[in-house]
Amino acid sequence: MKKDNGFTIIELMLVVVIAGILATLSVAGYRNFVSKYEINSQTRELYSDLMSLRMMAMQKNRMTFVQLSDNSYIGYEDTDPQPDGNETLDTGLDSVIIPSKSVKNTFSYTGGGFINFNSRGFSNTTCTICILSQVNPSYDCIKVSSTRVTIGKIKNQSSGCTSANCETQ
């Protein structure tokens, strides 16, 4: 009778190959998870900043503005001329409330790139902001209407950034 004292080289190689395949799959899943988290986080942060500017407009009884660009946004308070402003955005004269925040993922938007909130918290501009991706996050769009700011999910990534394509909660 022959004694079995260990593993053969074939058995060890098979275990190493299986471990490598499992490691590769887990790394790909982790990257997908991180991408989803980043997009969710960016969408929630932008939503929170919009809501803060809206509340500030009502609290201080003056206009606030958001200026959007391809990968950043800035929040302003209408302070020029003193004391109550002139209800228009003067980028060099009005106070910056939210300094330029860069967004890692490029977002697209409708409505011209400016959002304003008046002293009653209403917006004169309607806008949809989308972060288009292939990772299917929980939140990746924001709708701004005259009376509401809502966060949601893009229905169809290939249909672009439109109000109808942003399904809000």
C-alpha cells in the first residue's frame, strides 16, 4: 500500500488558478461598487448643496444661484448691491457661498447651466442634472422645478439627460 504524504504539483496549480480567477472577479466587482458609490455620493452632495442654497434663500430673504459647468459648480448669494442684492448673478460681486466643487464624473444638464432660488425658495429656472455612467447607481440625476428639487435615477442611459428620463422618488 502506498502512503499519500502531500499534494501533487497539478493539484497545487489547480488551486492557484482557481484562487486567481476568484481574485480577479472580486476586484472587478469591487471597482464596480466603488464607481457606484462615487456617483451616488456626488449626486447626493450636489442635491444637498442645492437644498442648502434653497433654504438659505428663504432664510436670508434674498436670491441664491448655482452656476454649473462640465465638471464643477459654484453657489452664490445675491449680496451686491448691499444690503439685499439686485436679483441677478454678478459673479465678481456676489458672495460665493459654495466654492467651486469639482465633480469626478462629468455631468450633463439642461436649462442653461444656471439655477436660481428666490426668497420664497422657488426657482425661476427648471433644470435636470445627470451623471451618465455604465455602473447603474441608485441615484444619478436631479430635477429642479419651480417648487421642488428631487433626486432620482436615470431610466435609460442612452436616452441622455432629460426631465422625462430622470425618475424621481
